[in-house]
Amino acid sequence: MSQEPHQRTEQARSALATLSVVGAALAGAAVGVLLALPLRSIAWPLLAIGLIAHLFAMVGTRRLLAAGGYEPPWWQRAGYWLCWVAIAAIAIIAAMRLA
């Protein structure tokens, strides 16, 4: 049984969005490595801004999906909460280093 064109298009869009995010993350990591010393003084503010942007997007996406009646599989829910744990750990480490 073949998939509907809309379903195939949505899967392709999702795959391309994921690839875009991975590419942007790798490019960002490379820029960070290249500019590590010159940007060291603003590293913590950049990290905070990045985490806040990520949190808004993560929560907003979850709300949009829930409003549409989408129930994510267990592994997506686990990833969501593991992300929150990682962000909390980063915040704790940042607070300890800045204290």
C-alpha cells in the first residue's frame, strides 16, 4: 500500500528540517571552535540565549502538536524530558562557574 502524496511530502519536509538543524548545529559548533578565544567573554550569555530560544521552540512545538491531538511515542516524550534534564544540568554548572 503506497502512502498518500501529502504524507510523503510531510515525511520529506520533516527529514529535511532535521537535516537543516543538524547542519546548522555543526556549522555553529565549527564557528565556536574557530572563534573560541575571541568570543570567550560572551560564551555564557550566548549559551543562555541559545537555551532560552531552544526552550521556547521545544515547548511551543509540544503545544502545537498537543492542540492537534498528536500523542508522541514514548521515545519522543523521553527525549523531551531528557532535554529538560540536560538544560537544568547546564544551568547548574553555569551558576556554579559564575558564582
